[in-house]
Amino acid sequence: MQIPAEGTPSRIQIHIEGSRLPGRSGGPGGGFAGRENIHVGVQRKDRAGELLGLHPGDAPAAHWTLECTATDGPDGIEVSGPYVQNRLGGRFVYLSWGTVDDDGLFSMFRRAKLMFADIDADVLEAAARSGHLTATLPLSDAEGQPLCARVRPPVITWSAAAPV
């Protein structure tokens, strides 16, 4: 499959494969205030309260598939979709961490930012051809707390393959 002509979008699935979740509860430490009933999901663009695939923090793994488009533009491949943020500094996906109360209300306390600018251009081009872009990452930091801030390689690995 070839990359579509400049400006012509093609379908692409972004697969996010998360491992090593921090647990459903975590005490304070390492800049983390501590929380109970921790969950993580993918935040919809411009809608902080709308999440895809909410997973409890003690799940063995977390997986999300985002339906997107890839367009070859003057600055390379641009990925767009309902869960792709587009702010100053580029396009990215937010993994939102929050607590869930007894009524099921999610209250966000931190986010991890998966930046497309951190993906090698060759990987993005191959993903546009294959229709798959896969991110593999741990969901807890070195202290075992929920992963947050900008997540860069080598913590995150990007490939143009579908998950196994």
C-alpha cells in the first residue's frame, strides 16, 4: 500500500498497549498526592470528561484502539481523529488518570501525553501505508505511580505494526 497523495486522508488505527499499571490505590510519594480507586482512559479531543476504554489501575494491562486518519502534508504525516488533541506544540493523545467515586463519576488528577512529534518519520510513513500505528508503554513511572507528563522514547515504543 502506498501513502495517499498529499492532502488525501487514509484510515489508520492507533493501538495503545499499556502494561505495568500502578494499582487501584496509591499512597503519596514522588510528587504524587495519593489516590484511591484509580482508573485510566483515553481523553476525547477537547472533552476532558469523555473517556474511551476506562481501565482500573490494577488491571493486568490496558489496550485502546483509536480510529484515525493519516494525511501526507507539507510537514510529513499528520494524524487526526476524535481522540487526537491538536494544541500548540503538536498533535498528541492524552491518557487521563482519575479516581472513580461510588456514583461512577471520574475525576481526573493527571495525564500522560503521547506526542506524534516523538515518532520517527519513517515509522509514521510506514504506519500510513500499513494502516496501523502501535504504541507500547508502561503505565507507571519509576516510583510505581501513574505515568504522567510527556512520554518519550525509550519509555514509549512506536511501530507501524498491528498488535499481536
